[in-house]
Amino acid sequence: MTENAAEEASGFDVVSEQPSTMDMRSLQYVDPLDHLTCPICQLPFITPFQTKCGHIFCKSCILETFRSPIGQKCPLDRSPLHYKEETDGEANIEEDESAETSTETPKTRENDIFPAPIIISNITDDMRVRCLNLDRGCEWIGPRWSIKTHLLLDCGFTRFECNNELDEEPISICKKLTQRRYLDGLNSCPHKEYGCQFCGEMITKPDEEKHFTKECDKNLKKCKGCLLEFPLKSVEHHERFCDKFVEKCPAASIGCDWKGARELLTLHQETCIFTRLKPILDEKDKTIGQLRESTSFLSSKLEIILDSIVQGKVTNVGFPLQLDEVSSYSGQRSKRDSEEDYVHLLMELEGLRSDFMRIQPSISALEAQQQMISGLVAQNTHLMEDMNNQRMGLNSVRQQIQFLLMDRRPRGGMMESLMPRNSVPSVAATVSKESLSDDEGSSAGRSNKL
Amino acid sequence: MASLPKRIIKETERLVSDPVPGIKAVPHEDNLRYFDVLMEGPSSSPYESGVFKLELFLPEDYPMVAPKVRFLTKIYHPNIDRLGRICLDVLKSNWSPALQIRTILLSIQALLGAPNPDDPLANEVAEDWKKDESNAIETAREWTVRYADKK
Ligand SMILES: [Zn+2]
Ligand SMILES: [Zn+2]
Ligand SMILES: [Zn+2]
Ligand SMILES: [Zn+2]
Ligand SMILES: [Zn+2]
Ligand SMILES: [Zn+2]
Ligand SMILES: [Zn+2]
């Protein structure tokens, strides 16, 4: 019996005698890998290590570089990096010789690479990956840190050695690599053969699915059209050609909802209006696409022309280069095309004109507003002038009053007490008094007054 | 054949989906470590009018060792010899695993735009170049027309 195809697909196996090593670099990540990737393997960091020059690599990547002809240099800036592997026996002996006395802390030169900040490995360990047994059918997706647990403890598609005894004499152990889903819940070897329930051929549990769908001649399934029974392995092929199989009208995409046996389709298509329309509509779709393309090209060119017209008026220079570009484009096209373009340009101009007409009323409204605003500004200026005149008058009045007050002071404080406190003259008096008492300190003078 | 490292798969995918302008690199179907490369001569260089064929091979130890690259189209250049071998530091002593196929191809294209006769591989060409540069450039232009494909 040939091995099951699904079992041959690559995936994760657990074999005794061999340490179960998992190739972390073969993992498939669910999300795009734009950040936190190692410059060497270009995958998310695995055990990130940082160099003293500040660069980060996977531990295994940087150590592989150190062992390569490149040597102990940073792959990004080539600065020399010192590193001595702890597990290297020879290196340890050398160290012991050089530092015999201090046994507890051998005085070695500190390494120039060391574990990167924990947050980096936390982030990369949280990235979501697919199961290594994806090709065998496992749809699991989970954070990277949990994949090992999944593969070893949960995944039904991980292969283990079958540890069941074989029936043969002398008794021996099966040892065949088998997916967990065939081993679980069984006490006997799943490789024991038994007869197929349909055809009687000898099969084993792991082969059953493949036998039923791909091999068995007696595992029958009804055709959905003619209702005759066919082996499961060939029913799909039959349905593709069965006259009675129910199909949709090919013009379903544009609205026909006819459904029926394939043999009736040609009859339906003779009367189906959608079928007759379909080629025409398809053609139209194509033309519309082309038109859309040339329209966007033309409108961009038109913008250039309008620009150069406007600017040409202002500067009297124009833009010969862009106009050349435009004419070279139309030169490549046939006469009929350029006529179409001309019509299109006219339409575009017409459109712009109508746009302008539409805007015109609001422009005149804006003009009226502008006039009103300038009228208001003029009025405002008048008022300002008036106000200034008033202010000047007020000032002269104030000066006169002050003059009068100063004049009266020598005759006694009478007038001061008679005057209301808040009136302008009283303020003027306060000021003058304060300036007189400046010698004693202005603050003292003010507190006396208040 | 041992399975292809993820990094090579990633680089190949990126070369196809996001190609370097003026450079096309396609892996052989039966050997994904072997690439056919087409490189346009950089503009305002004597190689401007041509498209050059190169081969690129990723050795087993890649990226710990540099890819092997060679011109297949005959080219007149002081740093490229008769066999198409290229004298470029990043392909030899200055290789770093942080470099990629695309960066290497870009460096080679840049070398076409800036020949360096003081660090020659093709001695005669370099001599010509130093003796009479404009004449050498003219020869390079002629060779491009004669041997390289048209753009
Ligand atoms: Zn790495
Ligand atoms: Zn560095
Ligand atoms: Zn799984
Ligand atoms: Zn077994
Ligand atoms: Zn059967
Ligand atoms: Zn049928
Ligand atoms: Zn129809």
C-alpha cells in the first residue's frame, strides 16, 4: 500500500532518539513583516541579541556571521565585535589559564553582544504564525511563543512513532510515523489492516480517507443532475459533463436568473434576451473603459492648456513645451480619434462655460457685497475723524481745568473737598499731589490718599 | 536539493513584485539559486543604450558569503574583465550578510555609471582609460552598440 498523500506533506514530526528541533525560520507569519526583522535572515527576530554598536540580530544569525569568513564584525557597520562562546570548551580552558586565581568570576573580556531589551523579544514572540502542519491540514493560528506547545501537545497533524505492538511473531513495535489524530483514543496499532466497508479491499485507518475519496470503486455518490450513482472519486468529473446537471445561464452576470438542466441551456439561450445582449454589453464595457482612460488623459491636457492660456496672458510667454506634448499625443492617433478628441474638447469647453454661467450670479452678488463693505469702510473713516476731533476737544478742556485748579491751590484746600471724587479734575489733582509727595515714597503717598 | 532558505524565497518574491527600476532578475525554474539578470546601462554613461545580460548564483552559504555575479554580455569597462568577472568590494572582502541581491545589483549598475580605473580588473582597459579617457568612453559606447541588446 502506498503512503497516504496527506501524510507525505511536510510538517512537524517527533522522533525518538532525535531531539525534536523546530525550524523557527520556516514559520509562516499571518501579518506582514515590516518591522522588527533581522537584517540577516530578514525574518522577525528569534532570540534577539544587541551589539555594542546598537544593532540587533537573531542570536543564531550573528553567531553564524562570526563563524563565517566575515568574522567578528557587525554586518551593518563592520565595527569589530568581541565574543567568546560560553559553551566552547577550548575557550574555557584558555580562560582558566589566563585567570587561575579568581575561580568564581573568571576575568574575561566582556562580550560585545548581549541579549536585546526584553520588549523586542516580547513583541516578536507575540506575532501570529500558522501551524507547521498547515500542508497536512491544520488551520491553527496563534502567537509564536505558543507554537511549540501546540505542535507537541495539541496538533492532530503532528506525526509521532506508533508505539503499538504488531500482531506478527515475534512481537515487535510498529514505529511507523503517524499523525496524532490516528493514534489518539486507540489501544491497537492503527496500521492494522481491515476490509473496506464498500469494496472489501484491505486498508488501514490513516489510509481510509484517501481510499474513500480517491480509490474506492464502490463508495457511491448520486449525481445532482441525473440522480445516477457514481464512485465518489469520479462523480465530480461526471457532473461536469452530465446533461441533466443544473446550471445557471452564462448571462447571469447581467441579470438572467434562469436555472436548469444543461441539455436545456441551448434551448433557453435561443430565447434569452440577456444572452443576446451580453456580447454587446461586454463590448460597451470595453469601450467605456477606453473612453474613461482617454477622457482623464484629455482633461489633464486641457488643464495644461488652460493654464498656459491664463499664464500666457499674464506673462505674454505661453508654454510651447506642454503644447508640443499635447500635439505629439494627438499626432500618434488616427484622424477619427482626433476628431473624437476635438468633439470631446468642445464638450469640455461647453461644460466650463456653463460652469462659469452658474458662478456668474454669485460673482455679482459678491461684487455688491464688496461695494457695501467699501462704503462701510469710508463711513468708518469719517467716524474715526470725528472721534479724534472730539478727543482733542476733550483734552483741551482737561488742560484748561487743570490750569484753573493749579491757579486756585494757593488759596486753600477748600475746592478739593468740594469737588466730587470721581470726576476728572479730582484725578488730575491726585496725580499732582502724588508727584509732590514723591520724596516720602510713592507707595506711602498713595496709601495716605486712599 | 536542500530546501531553499526562507530569506532567498523572500528576496526572490520581492525582486518579482517590486523590481529594481532598470534591472530584471528571474530565477531558473529548476534551480532557484541561479538567476538570469538583465540590466539597463545607466543613463548618461557610455552603456546608456544597452541592456546587459548577467548571471547571478547564490552559493550554499549565502548570505554568509556573497552571491557570485558575472557579466555574460561583452562589456568594455576597467573593472570588468574579459570573462565578465566584476571587481567590486562588496562582492568580495566587503560583503555583509545584511546586503541583498537587489543592493548588489544596484551597486553593479552604479559601477557602470562610475568606472574606477585605479582599482582595475581588466588591466589593458584600465590603461586605455587612464591614457585617453574620451577615447575609452567612445570604445565603451561602440562595444555597447555592438554586443549589448537595444533598450
Ligand atoms: Zn536573523
Ligand atoms: Zn553595528
Ligand atoms: Zn497544528
Ligand atoms: Zn502502527
Ligand atoms: Zn473501498
Ligand atoms: Zn449525472
Ligand atoms: Zn438566460
